[in-house]
Amino acid sequence: MDIIIASFDSISEVNMDYTITMYLHQYWTDERLSWSSDVPINEMTLSGEFSQ
């Protein structure tokens, strides 16, 4: 997981509050999506039924 702080938008020392803009990037490995490297696959389209 990566968290990137893009900016501190406002800081209040009196109230001890701050506002930031950040990006959260999560990634995982789903074994259901694995395939043999012997089969060249350039694109894959999944339907909602795949997740059931």
C-alpha cells in the first residue's frame, strides 16, 4: 500500500486541526486471475459473475 501526501491545505495550530490531500494506492494478488505464462494474454474482460 502506498500513501502519497499531495498537499497540506490548511493547518490550525489553535485547534490542532489540519486538512490534507492524499492519494491511497492499494494492490493485491488474486490467484483467481493467474494464468500460465505460456499463454500470451494482452487483455482480459471480467463480468460481475466472476466475483461470485
